[in-house]
Amino acid sequence: MDKRKATIAIMSVFFIAMGIGTITPAIQNIAEAFPDIGFSTILLVSTLPSLFIIPSTAIAGVIAGNQVGYRPLLILGTLLFTAAGAAPFWISDFKTILISRALFGIGLGVLMPLGNAVILNLFDGQERANMLGMSGLVMNLGGIVLQLLGGVLCAIKWNYAFLAHLLGAIPLIMVMLMLPEPEKKIGEERGKISIPPSVYLISILFGIAMMLNYPLLVNMSTIIITDNLGDAASAGIVLSMFTVGGMIAGGIFGKLYQKASKFTITIGWIILAIGAGIVYYSNNIVVLTIGMTLDGIGFGIIMPAIMMILGMIVSPASFAAASGVLMAFMNLGGFVSTYYIAMLGQINSEIRFPIFVATVIYGASAVVYTLMQLKSKPSISGNV
């Protein structure tokens, strides 16, 4: 395998991996276009793909490199991302829009576990950490472009935001032309997949973290527009700073992990708590932007750190499946967030209240995780 060409092709897939957030700047505009539909139902345009990502991610993780090659799965995923993602531009029926969003979710779910799995099959040790960091950088760069484009296009009309998904044609072509099927490592037996219980525990906890963070994303356009802080384009800029933060985290992750080792996730929790707190208390667009950037940095640190942990506890043959489990629970958290937000709304109707709850839990998580690591055995990260 030509690692250079494969890396370029896989990074092009990471470029669209955060495409689920493309239309978040348009949520308020979509709600205004469908005034007879409740806001919690409108949120399904953003959260429904997460539900369909769950089974497709889990299935793709299990069959990738075993029953089906990485390359055909990547082609299928990018094709669904592009076609189903852009389809609502031509659709005016809300139920049909939701169907297209479900197909989009399936495509994105197929893509999610594969990029990291290919990296885990090509790289080891510190080089692996550096590549995972780079993937985070590229993924968030793509998220910036997609969210900004979605916000700008939404300023024309709500349905134009969906056209941003047409960027998926780029990785589709690159995968078809530049990515050979990854070779099976010596000694690796296809079909022998083992996922320990710890993978499920880690995945559940990360899914909860995603559920807590989703209100910052899906409610941002409503916060900005209803508080007269800006319009949909402004929301696109602020939301893109979440991905800017993730890009920054991706650029520094390799060195940070080398220095902080098992406390890397602690640093991520602390930054998340600070970022969410700033968003909760902010009353102008500049402060909101700073808070979202820090929130993105926090998540951008935690995500590859968890991938490193998975790399320690499962074999290369099982990593795609383990990554699929993680992504499934992550997206379950995203879908459940719609009802989580509605539940908190019964306690406190303030739209920022879920952000306050997230701030408190992130801070508590930093303390609990640190205490757990202080009592644990020395880190074995050097052997990863």
C-alpha cells in the first residue's frame, strides 16, 4: 500500500466526518419555514441522522476489513453523504426531508469508524498518536468549512444550507482513485473480533458527554437570533469556532499526549467546563465565540485520547468494531439530546439551562477522572 496516497484519501474522508453539524446554523430558519411544526420536532433535522448513524456505524465497524473491504464501504458512505445530504434542497415536505436525513446518517455512520481503523492498521506508537491528532485537525477543518458554508448558504434561503454536503464529492473521487484496499497485517485473522466490556463502558460515558454538549450546538442559532446577537450567518461563524477549537486540539494532541499521558482527558474535561461556562454567561457574539472555541478544544482533546485508549485495549483486527461501538454511543447521545433538552425544559425553560448543567458535570468529571487516575497503575501510553 502507498501510505502517502492512502493518507491523503483517508484525510479527505475525515474532512467530511463532522458533516452532521453542517445545517446547525439553519435550525432557527428551518423552524421559521415550518411554523406549524414544534421546535423539538424541527431539531430532528439535526439529531435524526445520529439515530441512524448508530446501527450503520456498528455494522460497518464489524464488517470492515472482514466481510467487506474498507474501500467499498468508504465509497458507499461518501456517496450517501453527498446525495442524501444535499437532497433536502429540492424537497419541501418535512417528512421526506427527515427520510433524506436518515439516509444521510447511514452514510455518515458507515464512514465514522473506518478512517481511524485504517490509521490503526498503518501506524503504531507516537506516530499513531500524531496521525490521530492530524485526523482531528483535518476533521475539524472540514467542519469549519461545512458549517460556514451552511450558514452562508442559509442566509440565501433555509434549504440552500443542504447544498454544502455536495463537498462530499471530493472524498468520493479521492477514495475511488487513490485508496487501495489496506493489506491485512501479518498474523491478523479476519473475523476474529473481541470487544471487552471496558469498551462499552467508555462508549456509554462518551455518549453521555456528547448528549451534554449537543445543546451548545443545536441551540446556538436560536440563542444568537432570539437574543439579537446576529443572524444565521453569525451562528455559522460561532459554531464553526467549535471546529476551529477541535482543529487546534488536533494540531497539539500528539505533543500534549506525550507530556500529559493519562491526564490528557482531565485537561480536556477542564477546558470543556470552562468553554461551556463562558457560553452560558456570555451576552455578546465575541464571548460566545471564545466559549465555543474552548469547547471545541476540549472535545478535540478527549476524542483522540479515547481512541488511544481503545488502541491499548483491543487488537488491530478489533479496532474498527470497537470504534464503531464508540461512534454508535456517541451518536445515540446526540439523538437522545433532543429529549434531554425537552426534559430539562420542564425544569427550567431558559434555553441556556442545559449548558449550565453541562458546565457543572464537566467540572465534576474532571475531578473524578483525575482521582481515578491518581489511584491507577502508571500509564502504559509509551507502549501504545
